[in-house]
Amino acid sequence: MAKRGHAMGYASGKAAIQGKTIHPMDAMSQLQAEHRHIRRLFDRIGHHQQQNDLTVLLQAICDQLTIYLVLKEEVFYPGMRTAATPGQRAQLDESLVEHYTLKVIMDTLDGQAPGDPLFGAKVKTLQRHFTQQANYEEEILFPELQALTTVDFSQRLYDRRRELVEDMREHRLDETSGIR
């Protein structure tokens, strides 16, 4: 996949405004918003037939997935593990291992174009694995862990996401301008 595209904005980074203080959504709602955004990006793939459009869209999907995976690995999993029961920690570990599958598939797409062999199969497999993980989290993991979240934890998740999006934007600007 060509190194083109852009980091997507926080589609539903809508924060609740109370007085003059902005409070981010709770952690689980933030991650569910990420799921919805990534699903919408995957849904758009079937509507783009031009190779350039598909390349840009896939780059946006990979950018968004990267932000999502880093958020969970740097903030969500460590934060949840500290208060989780042994059974909940096992669920977190399984979810983390699923990340490796997503990363491997994204790595195999790097440098490929829509016309390359297995491109479509890899994209569909990436979508299927993401959807399965998102469904597992929303139906089983998040409800199990919801009581462990705090406002401070949700704020850390929100702040880290903003940093990642900004870093991604700067990286994309550097790529398109030729600055390294």
C-alpha cells in the first residue's frame, strides 16, 4: 500500500461539556466510538473502484487501526490489568493477542496495491478479525470491565488519542512534503 492518506480525525471524540470544563466520554464509550469509525471506513471499501481511492482509504483504515491498537496497548490494557480479577486479566491477555493478528495482516498489506495478488483477501481478513475483536469487546469484555473505569482513566485514554492523532498528522505531512 502506498504511503499516502491521512490520519482520520476523532470521529466521535465528542466530549460532554459541563460548565466550562470538557470531560471526555468514558473509556468504553471512547473505544466503542473507535470501533464504529473503523467499521464505517471498512464499509466504504466496496464503494471505491479506483486504485488510488482504495489506497487512500486503506491507509486511513490502517492509520485508524494503529491509533486504536496503540491506545489499547499503552493505556487501556495496563490500566485495566491493575484492578482486574485473574479471570478478567486472562480476557485482557486474549484480546491483546488478537492485536498481533491485526498487526501481521496490516504488515503484509504494507507496500501492496489494490491490484496485487491476495490484496482483497487480506483486506477482508483484516476486516473480519477487527470485527470479531470489536464484537467480543463490546459484548463481553467491556461490560465486564466497565466498573473498573474512572474519570481519570478515561481522560488519559482521551489525551493519548489526541497525541496519537496529532503525531499521525505530522507524519503524513512530512511524507507528503518530502521532509524527513
